[in-house]
Amino acid sequence: MKLGAGCMWRLLLLSLLAVAVAAAHGEQPEDLSDDGDDMDLNEEELRALTGEDEDEATVIDDEEYGEKSEKGPGETETDSSVSFQVTYKTPVPTGEVYFAETFDDGSLDRWQLSKTMKEDADEEIAKYDGKWAVEQLKENKVPGDLGLVLKSRAKHHAIAAPLVKPFVFQDEPLVVQYEVNFQDGIDCGGAYIKLLSDTGSLNLEQFHDRTPYTIMFGPDKCGEDYKLHFIFRHKNPLNKDMEEKHAKRADVDLKKFYTDKKTHLYTLVLNPDNSYEMFIDQSSVSRGSLLQDVVPPVNPPKEIDDPHDSKPDDWDERAKIPDPEAEKPDDWDEDAPAKVEDPDAVKPEGWLDDELEFVADPNAEKPEDWDEEMDGEWEAPQIPNPACETAPGCGEWKRPMINNPQYKGKWKAPLVDNSNYQGVWKPRKIQNPDYFEDLQPFRMTPFKALGLELWSMTSDIYFDNFIITSQKEVADRWASDSWGLKKLVASANEPGILAQLTMAAEERPWLWVIYILTVGLPVGLAVLFCWPKKVEEDYVYKKTDLPGADLEEEEEDEEEAADEDKAAEAADEAAAAAAATEGEMEDNEEGGEDNLEGGDEGEEEEEEEEEENKSSERTLEEEDGLKEEAEVPEESQKQVRRRRKKKKKKLSGPFKPARRFSAPSSPCLPCGLAGCAGTFRRGEVAGGGGGGVLNNWEKSSSKIAATRRGDGGLRLPRCRTQRWSLHQQRHEPGQRERGGRRGGGHT
């Protein structure tokens, strides 16, 4: 679970890094493969535009101001120092157009510079003397592509060119499109165009700010106000006055289009159904209706407020009034002060009443140029009294002021609903005498020229590829042949993601903090949750004491077991002594030397094995004891010793008469050697060829070893787990009865 949580945190924070990059830089460069789709280009056309091998954008040196291109129109300039060369051809309109200009011929022959002066301006700045030039872009150049550049700052510029034929607003849409690049950014200025009205008296040499126009469209910026203008002039059908109608603001943030130093495509589409739409880089940024989405509206309201109507004197607009029946309470003191002296305050000890808080500076000297007649009597400046530095205060002591609990302020009657409330007065409505209804504002004044009349505090504003047509498809194909190449080159020259992050952090230093957090946190979480832990081989488990109740029960069981063992030992010893005495007497009588020799040999072997087993058992017990003492804490060593003693008693204690066992059919047991099976007790007679007594039961690890005596009797076998000492006896009929009295016979 920890592994999954760590990886999820890492993925989440990496996604936050991507969001931070997008927020810092705005939109990332689009994939170059999408350019052809956006501009309706097929693969063959895209290859024709970009050439065979395209890896890097062309970079060529800037031309001198005013220098004309040596190549003819439509010809391509190349740069052998780079591997990526675009093949540029001057775009040619594919349909009917009213105006098209590429500036690729390097001339301004069809354009007319204004020679007039701006009205209502100082003479020094009233002239339209701003300079224009035809040149390449500073960055992301396309060889052979030239544009119109505004070269002067803080000057008025005016230039215009006539259309092929006037555009008349009838049943065809209007499409206006051109390119703008703020190569040095923009402080305050515009890059909009004006479609000059066909008034019959239009003179392009006298083009100025008050020249009648039909539509003004394009970007404009001053301060932090970024605009995309669409203004059209509408004629009032009643009084024939022209009024400017402003479309609503764009729906997107326009700042990046003014600051990224890239060439952007501006498009305006007006339809005969009075709808309009504005595009930037072929993406819609605003749309609306000429009837509803412009300010002021095209059609005035049917009713207006009566300018001669006035509010009656007895009109009551008060929703709440003071309660007329309320009375001030008798204990309400309006004269009570808001602050009073603290009666509990006590003057601090050591307060210097006779010392002043400030005294004259004894080290101050009157300036030499002090004139008492002019400046008055000179007085030394005041400084804090040094005597008051160690005292709690100096001068006259006064009690501190506190809030007066009796203060209530000026009494006011509570507010209640006004029974005479009549609402907010509004003048009555009357029919608007200036009302008209124009349901076709699209049918504006025809225009026959395109002009740029601009003031800018920034130079090097680039314009290119103007087109005016009635078909959106024609404008799109025109853009694909011109602006599409600029976009392709700019995308190829776009810096990598790391370079973009670095540039963004240089502009906004606080982004470094986001970078560190979004990179450091995933690494830290990955190490914390995903790093394998070291496996410790040696573990030490601490043994804990048993609960007190279990210890008491165990001690009681041990005491009962000890009592039973003592009783069993006494009974076994008595039985063993009786059996040994009887066996010795019979052996002496009947066994002779064979029994003695056999018994001596068996006893010697058993004693040797017994000593070996006991020594090995003691060694094992000592080792077990040392291990237990090393592992068990000090407070439980007494319990360990008690368990060891109990274990010894179990191992070396006598066989309990009351415990029965089943003798397996094994050569390990005496009855097994004799071919018998069954249960028996200690002291019972067991055997096939003769009876025997089982005694002296001791634990042994020796292997079985059984021998048959020459007279047909058996000698006690030595088993792996138990060893029995069998004193074989040959019973007479009377003795067999005595030997079998306890066992009830044998099989």
C-alpha cells in the first residue's frame, strides 16, 4: 500500500509541474504536424512549402534600413549555413478579392503616405512624419518574405492604399485578414486598420484621424489594457448622424499576443445575417450580433424616461423610519464620557515627579550665522532626560484612561417599517421621439481604401499579407501560404522545455520555488515509500514474564506433582527391594555361576553405558541452561531454573506404577523378544519361555542388544529410548504362582 501511495503522489506532483509550466508560459507550441490540418493543407502542399529536408529554421543577417531585396517577387532566398530551408513563394489569391498585399516586391508603390497634420495637436507632433519601411522579420525569418514595418516611436504614422474595387455591403460576407508582429513588444500603441468609407471625396494624401471610416479592426494596447477593436460606424436613418458602435471585449486573455514577439493572424468575419466573429491565429476569440452585442446598441429603446417628470414633494422613499413611540430610558446618560481614569491604577515606585521628560541638550551650540533679530531667540534642542532612563517615568503622573462602562452614546430611536413607503421614485416612460429600427446594420457604408493611422511608443511593428475578400476559404488558403510558413519556422526555432522553464523563471523568479517543490517532493516521496528496507538477519526476542495467575497455577501443579512423585518413589523402592531379595535368593539356589557371570557382564556393560549417557545428558542440559540464561531476562531466570529442575525430575524419576503403556511389537521390549504383546505394569511377569520382572527403568540412547542365554533364557535388551534390567528367573510351579499374583497371569 505504501508503494502505491508513493507512486501516486509522484504522478500527482509531476502533473502539477506541467500545470505550473503551462501557467508560466501560456500555451505551449503546437505540434508541427497539426499546422497543415489547421490551415487545410494536405501532405503534398506541406512538403512543397517546407522543402525536402527540414530540421532547423533559417537564420539570416538583418538587412540595412531601406535596402531593397535583390530577389524578384516570388523568388526564394536561401542560406547555405543552415540545414533547414523553407521554400517560400509569394501567395496568390485563389478567389475573388477586393484587396491583397504581400510587400514581397519590396516597394510601396500602391501605398500613399499622408501629408497632412493631425487636428487638435501641437504643431511639433501633429505631422504624420513617422517612417515606414519594407523589410524582413528580426526573428524567425522566412527567406523572401517581406512586410511593412513601422519604424518610428512617439510619432504619428498614416499610410493608405486603395482597393481593387469598393466593397458594398449586400448579400456577401466580409472577410478582413492581416498579420501583426510586435517585434520589440508594445508599451502603448495600436496596430489596427481602418477601412475608409467611399464618400466620393476621399483623398489618401489627406488621410488623418478624422477621415471617415466604415470599420476599424485590430489590436490596441496601452498600459495593462489589452484590446482587440471591432468598431463600425452606423448611420442614423433619422438624422443621418454617424455613431461608433463597439463590439464586446474578447473572451480570452490577449496579453500573450502582445508579448511573445511572434507573428499573429487577425481575422474579422461579418455575415449578412448581422453576426460577426473575430479570430486570432484562426481560433475564435469573440462572436456576437450587430443588433445585441455592441455598445451603444444600434437601435435605440422605444421608450425613454420623461425628461420633464419630477418627483413629488410628498413622495416617501424611506423603507425604515425611527419608531415614533420609542422613548429614551431614564438611566440613559448621553453626557457620560467614553473614557474615564482608572480608579485602581497606582503610581509606580521610583516615579520622578520633579524631573522633566525632555530637557535642553547641554552639548548644543548656537550656530554662528544665527541672527536673533531675524531668527528670534535661540533655544537648544530638546532631548530625552537622561535621569529618566532608569526610572519608570518622569513628570506629573496621571492615571491611565479606560473605557467607561456607563457610556452609551447618544440615544437613537430604533427603526421600524415605514407604513407610508412608496418605493424608489422613477420618472414615467414616454415614447422615444428618436426611435428607429434598423434590422440590417450589416449594410454599412461602402469602403474603398485600407489605411493605417497609428501612434505608438514602440517601433518595429510588423504588418504583412493584407487581404479583403468575401470568402472565408480564400482567406484561409491565403493564410496557409503566408502566415503558415511563419508559424512553421517559429515552431521549429522554439526552445526546448528546459529553456522555456529557465526563461520563465528569469521573468518570474518565484517559479524557482515551484520547480524545486514539484521536483523535490516526488523524489523524496519515492525514496520514502519505494526504497527497499534493509532486512535484519539477527533478531533478539525478549521473553516476557507469564501472567501472575498462570504462575500460581503452575506452582500448584508442580507441588502436586512433587507429592505424587515422592509417594511413587517410596512404593517403587519397597517393591524393588522385595523383588530384589526374592530374586537373589532364587538365583543363589538355582542360577549358579551362570547367572552371576551373566549378571556381572550385563551390569558392567549397563554401568558403562549409563555413565556415558549421563555425562552426555549433563552436557546437553548445561548447554540448554546457558542458552536459556542468555536469552531470558534476569527477572525470569528463577522460572528457568525451576523448569530445569522439573525437567531433570521427569527424566531421572522412577516409573510411576499408575501409568500404563502399550508395549509395541518391537525387539526393543522384553516381551517383543519373546513374541508377546500387551500391556503390563512394573513388577508384572512378562515373557514367553519364562517369567521376568521389570525394574530399574532408565532413559538410554544405546541401540538394542539382546542375547539368548544357553539355558534358553533372555538377557535384557538395550533399547534406543529405554533400558530395562531384567533378572530372569526360572520359576517352579509354586514360584510362578507367586510371580504372577500381581499381574493376574501372562500371555
